Amino acid sequence: MPADALYCAQRTDDAPALLATLIESADHLASEIKGRLGLTSDWAMRWESLSHGERKRAQIAVMLWQQPQVLALDEPTNHIDAEARALLIPALRSFRGIGLLVSHDRDLLDVLCHHCLFVDPPDAVMHPGNYSAGRRESLREEEYARSRRESAKRNVARLRMEEMRRMSEARDSDRRRSKKGLDPKDHDRRAQIDLARLTGADGRAGKLARQMRSRVEQAKLTEKNIKVRKQYELGIWIEGERCRRDALFHIRAGSILLGSRRELHCPNLAMLPTDRIALTGANGAGKSTLVGHILSVLDLPPKRLTYLPQEIDLKSSRDILEDVRRQPPEILGMMMTIVSRLGSRPARLLESVEPSPGEVRKLLLALGIARQPHLIVMDEPTNHLDLPSIECLEQALEDCPCGLLLVSHDERFLGSLTRTRWHLASAPSSRPEHMQLLIQ
């Protein structure tokens, strides 16, 4: 029986409770979903060895199989390669219930969404259409609000100048009405002042000044009530220095075990201090395993290595946040500046009990920057990050003087930052489960 509402979380730590049941089921819907998303019969038994992209497909398959009336998906394309993406999007388009999608994947939002809710605490605004249409409308509204605010500010300035002029006239009037310093025998002048006070003719300037003061206060209130989204300074600079060694690491040609009966064949590998390398390949090809092998043989002081893993479990996320809170004030201040420039509000993050996956990545990056690294290794660095954060990260890494090893399915990100590609592909041998690393 279909469920009322289901939520598919970002994290892929644990196997879905009904995965084994789905794998064993032979009904038409189960067979169709398993075929669409490429699930195989052993996935439930070897969850720990599945890539995070494979885990994400399994999560979504279990959700679709239950046919909920409402399905909420949190970052469904995290970890997904191009081939898996081609399987996932048609499967999601076939869903006939109400879909709620949380994502920073612009292409996915454009394909699947009919309305977009733009959240910028404390405000949330709904726009019709897909992400691109909603974003254009959002930018138009922001520009209109800024234009109104500037016009209101100019009006306040104009009224303030008029208020100052009228106050000056009122002060002159007060002086004219004062008998202080007059010759006691100047009866005519004293009579003129008394007449002005009696008729109120000379108090008009003061009344006009008070009226203008009221108009200024109203104009200030109007300006204050025009909401304009606060613009935060973005962009970070990664302080680093070039390693003085000839190479960051050397790895001799050989094979790396990827799991049961699977191997990755590698040629001689070397990374120079200023190399920028992209590591690519399909989900399950062995990219994260290769990164782990490189880190295990790497001979660098820990403080000279900045490593962002593909996923960070909940306990580790909380430990990282506690570690950040314990940093000396000067280090903590620098880190929070970096976090702010990556689009998160530091105070809110430090007060949180459980940081989001994207916020944890920003904290790890900030910790790494403080170390002045010789090597930065990032496994799927754009996962969980919003679009401004991704753009800031690209800018920060562009001129970084240290070595970069980036694992990603984001071709735009890799294209702007890397010069060499290590690609994992099926080996042309009698055992198709064998992989090989190609240097391009």
C-alpha cells in the first residue's frame, strides 16, 4: 500500500530498511525500478562496498517502490556520475505523486520542477516555473527592491536638507523674537516683537520645521521597510606554499584491490608540487579507493595535507564542529571569516547542534586553509555545497600555489581548475570487472 510521505536524506551512511526486500521482490514495479536505476542482486549484501553514488540510487529506488503520495528528496544527484544521472532523471520524472526537491543541481531543478521556493532566512519566496525562471524573477525583484531603497534613501537626504534649512529659519526667527540685548528705551522694536508673538506670524518657521521633521521620520520608516537582501562579501584566498620536494608522491605500477575479485591496474604515478589533477570515472570504478591508497603512502606532515572526504558521518560532523569551537580565538576568527565568505553565517553555525553536510565541508576547508597546505585532496568537493559556495571555492583554488587532486563528476568545476586527468575505465581484458587508470 502506498505510503503517505517519505523523505530521502542527503546522507548515505545506512542501507534503506527495505532494500533487501526490494532486491528480492519480483513484482512488476520492483523489477522496473531496479532495471531503471541499475540495482543488482548483491547490493543489499555489500552496502559497505557500494560507492556513494550507488547508495544514492538504492535509496531513491526504495522510495519510488513504496509509491508515496509525497516524496521529498534532499540532494538526489550528489555523487551521481553521468551514466547514473541518465538513469535517475527518467525514473524521477515517472513519479506521479507530489515531489519536493532540495538541490543545488541547476539542470535537475530545470528538468523536474514547476515551482521553486527560494530560501534566504528569515524569508522564503515561491516563484512559478523551474529554477532558471524563478532565479530570473528573484533577481528582478532584488534589483527592484534595491532601486526602491536607493530612491527612498535619496528622498530622506532631500527632506533632511529641507529640514535643516527650515530649522535654520526657525532659529533666526527665535532670535528676531528675543528682547535680549535690546535697548530698554527702544519701545518700537519691543512693540513689533510683542505683536509678532501675539499674532503668531513669526512662529510659522518653527511650525514648518516641526512638520518637516515629521516627514523626515516617515521617510526613514519607509526606507527601513523596503527589504533588500543583505550582500555578504564572498571569495576566499587559500594561503599555501609550494612543497620544496621534487614530488609530492611516487607510486609504482601495480594493482589495487577494489573488493571481491575486482582490481585496479595503475601505471607509475607521480604528482609534482604544483600539479592539478582531476580523478574521474564512473560510480564504483574505484576513485575513492585510489585516493585512500594515495593517502596511505603519502609522506607529508599532517598539517601540510588538506583532505575533504566524499562523505562525513554524523558523529564525525559533530566532532569536527567541537574541534572548531576549541580553536584559539585568532584561528577561530580566521576560520569563521572563510566560512562566512563561503555563504554560511558563522554565529548560526557555531550555535548549531548538528551541522549540515555542506557546512561540515566548509569547516574542514577552513581548518585546512589554516595549515597552509602543500597538497589539497578533495573527493566530490561540490557535493552538498550551494551555488555561491561552489563559485567561491573555484575562485579560491584558482591561484592556490599547492598541489590539487580533485575527484568530481562536475566537469565545469574540473575544467576550470585542473590540467591533467587520471581516468578510471574498464580494462580491455577477459575480466571486465578489472579497471585501469589512464593518464590523459
